[in-house]
Amino acid sequence: MTVMAMTLRLTDEETEALRRQAEREHRSMHEVARMAIQVYIERDARRDHVRELAAQVKERHAGLLDRLAQ
């Protein structure tokens, strides 16, 4: 596993919100931020997958969908 260091610039309000969340979860701010990024990426990937599946269904069942619309 490769680890890359980076700087994350947050507003004072974002920093405070992150600190409070980390305290609630008994985790480090670093861990909470990493988990939030992972959730965001996974949610976006699922959204893309659902759109792709919906397009396939729409194409495969275009005739039926047209009849249902009438």
C-alpha cells in the first residue's frame, strides 16, 4: 500500500465540525476525514453504477416503456 501525504485546508468552522465529529466517534480527525472521503467516493461510484443499469433497462425495455407511457 502506498501512502501519500497531503495538506487539507479547512475553514475554522469545518475544522471545528471535524473535531467535534472525531470526539463523538472517539477517532482522530485524520481517520474521520479519510473515512468521509472513502464514503463520498463509494457513493459516487454506486450512483454511476445505478445510472448505467437504468440506461440498460431503458434501452432493453424501450418498447414496453413506450406502451406503458400511453
